[in-house]
Amino acid sequence: MCSHLFYDLDSCSRLWIMSFSKVVLFFLLERIIRHGPVFTQEPSDSVFPLSTEDNKIFINCKAKGSPAPHYKWKFNGKDLDIDMDFNYSLVEGNLLINDPQATKHGGVYQCIATNAFGTTLSREAKVEFAYLQNFSSKARSPVLVREGQAVVLLCGPPPHFGEIRYSWIFNGRPSIVVGDNRRFVSQRTGNLYIAKVETSDVGNYTCVVRNVMTNTTVYSSPTPVVLRRDAVMEEYEPKIEVQFEKMLHVAKGSSVRLECFALGNPVPSISWKRADGSPFPGKMKINHSNGVLEIPYFRPEDSGLYECVAENSKGRNVEHLQWSQTLYDANMAIESDLHWECKANGKPQPVYRWLKNGQPLVSQDRICVDGGGLTISNISLMDSGMYQCLAENDNGVIYASAELKVVASPPDFSKKTVKKTTLIQRGGEAIIECRPHASPRASYSWRRGNEFLKDSKRRTISEDGTLRIANVTKSDAGRYTCVARNPFGTSSSSGTLVVKEPTKITVPPLSMDATVGESIVLPCEVSKDSTLHPIFKWFFNGKLIDFTRHDHFGMIGGGSSGDLMIRNVQLKHSGKYVCMVHTAVDSVSAAADLIVRGPPGAPVGVLVGDVTDRTAQLSWGPGPDNHSPVTLYIVQARTPFSIGWQAVKTVPDSVPGQMIHTTAVNLNPWVDYEFRVVAINNVGVGEPSVPSKPVRTKAADPEVAPANVSGGGGSRGELVIVWEPVPEELQNGEKFGYVVAFRPLGTTTWKQSVLASVDASRYIYKNDTFPPLTQFEVKVGVYNEIGEGPFSPVVIVYSADEEPSVAPPRVWARTLSASEIEVFWKPVHQSGSKGQITGYEVYKHHKWREGKKEALTSHCILRVVKKIRVTETSVNITGLKGSTLYLISVRAHNSAGTGPSSVPISITTKKPPPSQPPGNIEWNLTNSKVFLNWEHVKAMDNESEVTGYKVVYRQNWHRGSSEVETNRTSVELQLPSEEDLLVQIKALSDGGDGSSSSPIRIPKMSSKASCELIKSGAH
């Protein structure tokens, strides 16, 4: 009718209505885009410490809106005049309180956000301030106790707010009372509990209170504990003095702390348990001699009844009455049955009563009350209400409450309809659920199209409404409807059954063998319904393969195949592989075993049996053969003297794979050996076994004589014999030493000397009666505590020579520079001197003057070693000082020493070269040449005259340099085209080369001529 009425209006009215509709639409769009305040951050209950560094606190408030809202605040229900109170200020919407005071600023705050579209109020937030006042200074009365009696010392904390912690001090700081099974400090009451007083407890006790938030600490006046001597307290049963709350409501994820402590004589023991007998989870902690039970990260499964048990030899006490099984609200369908059970633990055993809506409930008709159990049969709407279970004993009464709601409604598919489409493979079982909400429970029927279905061999309808069709065929496809009925109505819901061809694996993976390092492919190919997309998954030993995390595995193929490639196969890849294929209607799988052959594993348990000086009996256990039989074992050994592990000779030479014992031979006596075994198969060489424990072969006679026996030299009358020591691994036993034997050539009697030192390598025999250079036959033998070993081959060694007896007849010298001279001498004729002359020693003496006296300093020897031929009769001496007088002498020498000195000669070195480098160096670059000139260097009076100049140059980054000498103050050089040129100039003189100028860098050849002046003469 509304439509007809609209079209009967005149055109003017229609125009007015259309205009009005546009205005309304515009207004609605504006309301969508522009909106009133919505809080994004609201104030919350907070506790602040009064003393902070900046002495400010923030209370948060933020709202979004368009236009942007402005803010006001209420304090304890009244508008807060921020402009008139300097303590308050607004920062955006947040309230800032400067210099807060607990009495003035503690209270309830509320944020108000307003814009053109309206006003919104935030939640109310309670703001409190943490503080801790001082204890009263009033003295505390002494506490008189008997030995064996219990005592409770009251803390009586001063006024405070915020979390506080308690501790007690005994007889002054820093003696803190540590809790144990006899003493306990409660963090609930702050009191100190002593279960049984001992004489050592007498003294002064001070309660210490610390505010966690403000970190302030205060101390009470001492409480004296005085022991009465009139009697000793008799034994009595435990009394639980520190108890926990009867019911705790705990937020998920929070921590719970329960305290329990008992007084008694003897000292009671505390234990905890759960009333249902279930064990404590590992996260729970029991501290302070079992007096505290902590449950971190509270979870629903942690809820229940917890008991604290205190007992000693006089009795046992359990914490008070608590629920072990409580009630929960119930929403029940009409005509259904309800059973509630409540259980409480306590001593004595509690009795139970039931209430409905505050009135006693007794058994009648459909209601059965049996102790803590309540059963209501065939529930009706009249049974709705509040129910309570009461448990009562001498310790008191506890209540458990729950609400019963009775629901009566017709079937309703709005929350759970029949599945719109059910896919099933041909030959499978189709299951279509029908789960409407109905109270009481509905009865069900199914129809296909308009045909109602009856149970048959393939089709069944269960009591819960589920339709099952077994061995589905293509003809079963179609639309199915579930009809649900109860006394309050009827409802239906429909869905479609779609039948697909089943998926089959046509090319399954096959079990196979592989060798380490190979790459293989396990096939998996399927036939499927053309409308389905298969998903391939591979499992290895029951675990899904993640191809993104395993480099060895990869899936290849596509469409109807999902082959598994395993690259670089390793031993760890042996096992069962399953290819699983999923489609929207079914899943199929096929499995195969992969056996990977590889080098054998390490043998195990290498043991060393009988050991001789040369052999060791070895045995071991076989390691895994990795699917390829072991063909050979190799035995390796290591000693402190070997470089790594070395193969050892065995008997038999080749140890076959079926043998797990052998004998190691050709070992060195008296050496520590470790042995290991390596297995070999047709694939390769395996890992070595763990080494055996070190063993030492038995000692034996030495078998190796010293090598390289020789000698000679020494002082007159000495026979010097040297040799290479026998290595430790060849000494064959302890107390090793050397036997040195020698005799003059042509004689028959050996003279021997024993050296009891393993490190000996030199022996000197002194006898002044031997002529110089007497020939001796020499040999060196060895021995140890077992016996003597062999001697080395006999060698000829000469005794020491005699020093030369004649000095060189003539010595002369010439000066080469300020730092170098050359010395010459005539050789000593061998016929005129004793001893063989093997070389000369040249001595220089630095002579200086002081007044008229002369002295000798800087005694320095330049030795010409005996390797210089005696025909060499000159030497250069360098490193001398300029303008200095030196005395030179020469002596002949040989292995026995030096002969007499020649007559000293004197020689003076030339003046030092100029110390001033060339200065005012200029260079000019033209084409490929550079022209340099510099100022003439003038030598000082004590310096040699300048005879010319040396120009040293090299290309940048090159090590080698070139030189040009000139007697002029200029030079022309060829400039390289590739690199810069580095140049230095020095003066030349008879005294040698002078100081060099600073390096000059000349850039590589350029088209632009340039000139640079370097001031290098001033230092």
C-alpha cells in the first residue's frame, strides 16, 4: 500500500519527498564519516609510589572521534577544575598530576570525551599511593616462654599501602632470621612463628618491613624473648597456626602462594597433597621447610582442593574444611535428567544439605537428595532456579552454588545447518550429520528429494540424526533433507551429496638399496577423479618431510605425480618412506623401505690384552656394517713420539672382516701405545674406533747405537767426542745411559767412561801427555737397566791442536771512508809456527786523548772464522766513527786458540760526510723529461769536502731504485708515463754519502708543464 500511495502524490509532493530523502542520506553519510568519541585507551586502577624522581604521575585517556574530542575529568564524582589547581594539567587527553599527595589526590578518576556528536564517559579508575610509615618508638614488652613451648612474635606493621615484605632480625643487624622447620616468617601476617623454643632463641627480635614499590624500609622496636626456668613444656600434638584462605579465586596465568605452619612439641613436619590424590606438577615449588607452596602460571587443571598436613609423634592435624568437588551452572533441556555432586574434605567428616532458592530441598517425586548428591529426573520448567550445597562440620560451614536453566525450544538449524555439500568417493561411506538445537531432543527423518528414506543394508539413521550410506555408488548422488521434530515444532535443513571417483596409486614407491653419495628417486603416481586436485606428502620414519628445511629431499613431477628425490644419499636416510596423497574426498598412501649402504661404522670396545716388549694382543667388537659386510680391519697406533696415527704391522698381515682380534708386532719396547681399529668394506673406509686405554710395552736391551759420532777441537790436551743422542722411543727402558770407548790409533786397549744421562751428547777426555792432533779410535755404546746395547762403528777423532806460536810479520791498512777501513797482513808460515793455522782474528782499538794521556776504549773484535782460507790476508772493517784514530792488530788462530798479537798499527778514518742535505730543489717537467737543480752543499770544517752528488730515483710502488752521480748541481731524468717518480739527492765526499733530501714526488707525464720548489735544506 505504501507504494500505491507514493505514486498517487502530485509532482510537487514527490519533488519535496525526494529532496528530503537527499538531506537525510547526506546526514547519514556525514554521521558515518564524522562520529562521536570512542575510547581507545581508558584509565585503569593504579598504585603509584609517592616518591619518584620527577614527582609526577600520568593517568591515561585517549579517544578517537571526528571532529577530534576535547577532554574533562571527574574526581570522586565531581568535575575537576584543572585551570584552578596547579597540581593538575592535561597532556592531550592524559591527566598529569604534579607533586602528588596521598590524602589530596588519592581517589576515583573518570575521563570525559566530548565533540559535536556527543559525550562519552570512560570507566572509573581508582588511584592509590604506595607509602610506608614508621613504627611506633614505644618499647615492646618482653615475651616469657618455657623451653619446648611455642611462641608467636607479632610484627604489627605501621600504616602502609602497597605490597610489603617482612623479615626479622635477631640480636641486631645483620643477623637475619632464616626460616626452617622450627621458625617461620609469614608474608601474610608479618609475624614470626617459633614451633618449639630452644635456649638459643633467647634474645631481641626486630620486625623489618619493606615496601616493594617505594623501596623504603622501617624497623620495629626490639621484642625481648626471655626463658622461664620454672618448667619445661611437655610434648603436644601439632596446631596449625598459619592457615591459608578457605577459597581462592585465581586468574589464569597468575601465581599462587599458600602458607602453612604448625606449632608443636616435637617440631611438626609439614607436607602438602591434593585431595583427589593427583600428583603435583613439576612447576610447583615447596619452600621454607615445606611451609610455603607456590604454583606459578596457574592453569585450570591446577584448581582443586589442597591440603596442608602437620604431624609429629603426638598427633596429626589437617587444614580446615574445603571443597574437593563443587557445582557448576547447568543449561538443561526440558525432560532431561540432572545430577550434581559436591564433595568436601575436612576433619571431622562433613554432613551435607541442599537448598533451592534459599529453601531446604528434600527427596520427593522426581528429586533425590543423597548426601552430597542431587538428582532431578525428567526436568521441567519449574525446576529452574538457584541451588546450593552446604557442607558442615565442627570447623564451620561452606557453600557451593550453581544455577539451573531449563530450556524448551523447537528444533533450530540457525547455528548448525546440514553441510551444504558432502564429497565422497565411490565405494566409500557417506556420513551426513543433522545437529539442530532442540529442547527436548528431537526425533529425525531423512528424505532424498521428496522420497523419505528408510533404514536398509546400506542406509541407516542413528538416534542423533546422522545419516550413513555405505558402499556409495554414483546413483546415491543428490540432495538430502533432514527433518527434526519435537513437541514444540518441526524444522528441516538440506545438503547435497556429490560422488567422486576414488583415488588410486598407480605407480607406488618401491623398496630399494642405495649407496652413500648416490641420488635416487622414489616414484609416486596416482589416478584420480578429473575434478580433484591431489596433494602429495612424504613421510620419513613417521615424520612429515619439510622440503624447505632439508637440502637432501626434493619433490619432482606435478599433476598426478609427486616423486621424491633424495640427493647425495647418506646413512641417516635409511628407513621407511610413505607417499600420502590427499584429495577433497579421500586419502591413499603407499610405503617403501630404503636401505643405504655405506662405509662401516666404527668398531667398538678396543681392548689390549697381553703385552710384551715387542707385541700387544688386541680385540674389539664389530661396529655396524651399514649393509655392506666388513672385508678388512686396519690397526693403527699412536705414541707420544709419533706424528698422528700410524698403521702398525699385525699377525696376520691382513686382518679379515670376520676376525675381531689380532697381534700388533714390531713395537718399540718401553713406549706408551694407544691403539684403534678402522673397518673397511666394499663401499669405503669407515670411521676409526675410540682409542684404547694407553699401555706400555715391556723394557728390553737397547738396540740402537748413537749416530754421527765425531769430535775434535777443544783446548790443548783434550780429546772431544760428540754424538747424536738416541731418541727416547728407542731407549727401550729406564736408567738409560752412554758408554764412551776410545784408544790411541794402533793400540789394543780401550779406555771406557760411563755417562748416566739420557741427554748426554758430548764427552771430553783431558791428558796433557798427548801430542797435539793425536789420532784416536772412538766408539759410543748404550745401556739401560735391562742390559747393554751395541756400540757405534769406530771412527777416527783427533785430539786438540796447539795454539799458533808466531804473529803475522807485517800488518798495514788504508782508509776507505769515514766509517770503513781495509786491513792487510802477511800470512804466518806454517813451518815457523806450532799448530795448524785455520784463520786470523783482527782487533781494533779506539784511541782517544785527554790532555797528554792516551787511553784505550771500545775494545771490539772482528773474528775471521776458521772457514776462511789461510791465504786470505785482508778484511774490511765497517761501522767506524769518522775522524777517529784506531789501533789495529792481528793474531793467527786455530781450534786450540789464538797466537800472539802482531805489532799494533794506527789508522785514522776520514772526516764524516756532509750532514746538510741538498736544499732549494727545483724541478721542471717538459714533455717526457724532468730537469732538477739544487743548491751546492758546503761542508763544515769537521766534514769531508763535497766531491759530487748522487741522485736516487724510483717509480712509485717499485722497490728497486736507480742512481745517477754528477759533479754538477743539476741533472736531467727520463719521466715514466705510467707512474709517479720518487727522487732523493745526497752529497758525495771522501768520507762517504751525505744526508739525503726529503723524497720528492713528481707526477707522471702530463701535457701541462709545471714547476715546484721544495725547501729541503733546512732541518
